[in-house]
Amino acid sequence: MAASPYKKPLCGFLSRRVRNKSDTRAIFRRKEEITEVKCIYCGGETIVANSRRQKRNNQVWRRRKCGACGAIFTSHEAIDLSSALVVDSGRPTPFISDMLFTEILLALQDRKDCYLAAREVTATVTKELLKLPDKPRIDPKQISQAAAKVLKRLDKRAYLRYLAEHPSLQAKS
């Protein structure tokens, strides 16, 4: 059961190794700053008991413990790319992963498992977009190229259908 956080979670800085005691104190201090998630049972403050990064799902898995009632629950925290901007012809718009999902679903429509495959491809494309050096500003061509690259590895027919919908990629192939 996933927790519903009241504030956006902070991710990504707990996976590094501890080199000395001052680093340990900094990490514990950061863990205390992250505990803005309320208990799903009583609404009390929680602390992070265990935390692991899941590379495949672009998520952070956290075991949380409530200080008030002692309940233990798990949260899966994903990176929110809605703050990233897609700059198309000088006009910035927020990145909406549902639009990417819809385009990929249309390309994969002939597969039996089209919904599951589209979800996995969308997650993989999002992972590729997070590796870009200029993350806050994403060019639509970068999104199309990343999606085409993933679709080419997965399904040739879906890749060709995706290329037909995106003429800017056709000259490259």
C-alpha cells in the first residue's frame, strides 16, 4: 500500500556511500528533512527506517515508521517531471507523461499487451530523459528520439508506426 504524501518527496541523495562521520550526520539530517510524509493510519509524523533506489522503475522504495502509533508502511516515491519544461518554438510547456504514454500506446496498438508495454516504454523513455544534461528544459525532438530508440529495440512495427507520426525523425533513419 503506497502512502499519500502531503508534500513532494525529495529523492536521489541517499544512495551515495558514507566516507566519514560528518557525512553520516549529514545523511541522517537529510533523512529527517525527508520525513514530511504523514502516517496513513493516524496522520502522525513518520521516520524513514529503510530506503532503496529502484533503478528499473525510476522510484525510491522507503520503509516508514510512525512515531505516534508505531505503524510500519511502505512508500514508493517517483520523480515528478511536471516541473520540466518542453520548449517548442520558444514557448515552454510542462512535460506531461500521459501525452507520451498516449503516443506510445498508439504505436503499440497491435500488441496483445499494448497497455503494459506502453507503460514500460514510457518509464524507460522517462529514465532516458532524466539522463539528459539539460533536464529542466527538454526539446520535443529529444523526447521523440528517446521514444524511437526504445521502440526500435522493443518492436520494429511500433517503431515504424511511431516514425510515421513524427516526420522530423524520418530524415534521420
